[in-house]
Amino acid sequence: MADLATLQTRLAEAETAEHSLLTGTRVAVVARDGRRIEYTPGSLPQLQAYIADLRSQIAALTGTPSTDWRLNRRAGRPVFGR
């Protein structure tokens, strides 16, 4: 696992790429593991998965819960009337 500063830099780059795709840029480029990866609007789910992974790695290093609601969901049914 990379150090915290590296993970934070990667997360910032990935979030910038996600923003570019969501606002209409056709291609966003991110450096990952020494390679250039180009994301297109069709590969947005892969980029979002990468962002979620980076957030969980940062959370593990800092000992804080992830801010990604998709990672914090708990299975189960709602309880009413308590």
C-alpha cells in the first residue's frame, strides 16, 4: 500500500478526472501505477470504483471511517416503533 500523501494525490487526480468526465470532457487521463490511463464517459464506473478504493485505503491508513456512503451501507431491514 502506498503512503498517505501518495494516496491523497492519486485521489485528487482521480476526482479531477471524474469531474471532467461528468462536465462533458470526452477523455480524462490519470496516472496509475506508473501508467497513463485514459477514461471516457463509458468507463466512468471503473473510475468511480478506483476513487472508492483510494478512499478506503486512506480511511484504513488514517483510522477514520470512509466518507463514501456506498462503502458504509449496512445490510438489513429498517426497524420501526422503538
